[in-house]
Amino acid sequence: MQISSESVKVGHPDLVADIIAANVIAAILDEEKKLKLTLANMPHCGIEVFLGKGICMVGGEVRSRVCVDIDKIARDSVIELGYNHAAVGLNGYLMGVLNAIIPQSPDINQGTSCLLNKKREIGAGDQGIMYGYACDETPEMLPLPYVMVNKLMRAFEYCQDPIFAPDGKGQVSVDYDVKTGKPRRVAKVLMSNSIDYRFVKGNRLKIRDRAKKIAFEALKDCVDKKTEFLFNPTGEWNAINSCSAADSGVTGRKLVVQFYGGYPGAQLGGGAVVNKTPEKVDCSAAFGARHVAKNIVAAGLATRCSVQLAYAIGIADPFSIYVNTFGTGKIPDDRLEKIIGDLFDLTPEGMIENFKLLDGGIYRRIPRTFFMDDYCWEKTDMVKTLQKAVK
């Protein structure tokens, strides 16, 4: 039995769009901090970005006390990712930037602002359902294929080999034991990366060898001599035909790979995450649900756990809580649901404060790592509390 997960490099056009949106919000939060940012006066933003043929359109809604330079943020974002020449598919210096941001709807604001909400609380920025997932396959309590493919992406981003241009994506297939359901080894590795031929000298076939070396070093604990490696299956991917030169980029289009890599049982709900301020539960509750699921597994209450949180716009507390431990739970799932509601603060205000989601620096990191970093939602700080609650 094999299970595969996919991921993309930060130079993939969809991730570039995410990063621009996240950087816009980060810049707004940074400027708001100078004016004594609080939960009462926090900005409300939903930023959408489209990239195509050297054009970047930044739209969406914003309510804020500050103004930021959208043009500069968009250009600096792509240049920092290595897009500084037409030879790599996008030139941030010459990119056209269109600003289509509008004010936030007053109808939404009256439910999300703690100053205007009838209950004087930060209501959910929209209705929706969000999922969190955790399992005991890795120290990160994430599925092994997801962890491996993300390590693969980071390895190619940080390899400092100029022939590998910013745009790329990969896939990892893991063999699982049919009887135990536990992962055994990485069976297949697929890597597609645009090539900057300005830096290629000599035999082009050696590019594959260089790619394999980077990949297998990143996955060295799980690959073996039988692991298959496939690189640029079409045979050619010139960087001049990458990123927005050959494809469009849109915020939120890589949600599946960002969340749990398409792993079976790890569902996806809600909408895009990094392009929204955290009163919008697509953002905050995605991390809240992951925090709950990870702590349940870390507490030994299950080996696999999926948590669904549902919200109604303008209302702070979850509309419903659903837990599925896939038959691995130490106690019934419906009892876990009640315990979660009693122990975890899953209101927007609670998650914003607990996860430090008004920190612009966190927004700058999220598009690349989501769950594989030292974020507050990755802490197993509720283990003892959970264990005590089930005694």
C-alpha cells in the first residue's frame, strides 16, 4: 500500500500569490503596531492576489488605520524569491502591479468588531468549517508523506545551486504496512524544478544527478537503494517558461498541499488562510483545529485524530465541534468533543491571543511552513490537562 503527498516550492506561482498576500497583511500589522494595536482596533483584511504574464493584481477588502505600499510589497516579495529576470519566468523589477483593494463591508464589520458586535466580542469573520489533523507517524505528529515532501521542497529552496530556478513542485510516495497501517519507507520521489540554463555547463544529464543528491540527502532517513527517483518527467523545463510566464498564480489554490498533502482522512475545509486576518476563522480556526488534534494525539488519547470546527458569521464560539479518531481513540469521540468544548478557547479572540496571530512576522513565515515550525499552535501544552480530564 502506497500513500503519496504533493507539495510546491515557494517559487510556485500559487505560493508566490500567497506570499504577496501574507506580506501585505504583515506590513499592515507592523504599521498598526506603531499605533498601539489591540484586539479592539485590529485591522480586518482579506487579500486576493492573481499573477499572470508579468502582471500582479492585488485585490480584496481592508479595514485599517494605516496605508501600505502595495506596489513595493508585491515587487519586493517576488524579488526576494529570486524572480529578478525574465530568464526565470518573472522579473519583479518590471512586473506590472494593479491595486484593486476596497474597504471592508460594514455589514461584516458589525459582526466581527468587538466594539460593534452586540455581545462586545470578536465574532467569526465568516461562516465555515475548518479541519485539523494529527497522527503519530512522525515527531511532528503529521503524516510521513507530508513531512517528507515538505523537507524535499525546503531542500531545493535552500540548496544554493543556481541551476534550480525558484519554480518547482514535488511528490513523495510512502510504502505502508497493510496489517499495521504504519509507514515503512519512501518508495518513490518525484521532483519537477525549472532549470536556469544560464548556469548550466557541460552534460545536461548531470542535472538529474545533482537533483537526486539534494533529494536523497533531505530524505536520507527514509530512502534506500530501491527508492525510485523521477526528475522533470517531460524531459525539459526551461525556467524561461516557468512561474507567471507559463502559468497563473492565485491565492489559496494550493490549500490541499499546504494543509496535509492530500493524506487520506486529513480533510480540508474552509478557505484560503494566509491572506486573511485572524478574525476570519479560515485562518485562526485552521490552526486552532490542528492544535486540538495534535494535543489529543500527544496526550495518548488517539493515534489518529481529525477535528472539525464550524462557525457562524458574527458569533464567537464554534457552531459545532466534531471529532473522528478513526477507531484509535481511548475514549468515545463524542466524549472528546465535549472535553474540547470545555477546555479549549476556540473563539477568534482566544485563538488570536494564544497563537499570537497579530504578529506580522508569523504571517511572513506561514506560507512556507504551516505546521512545520515552532508556532504556538504546534505546542503540546494541553497534554496534561487533557489527560486529567479523561481520568
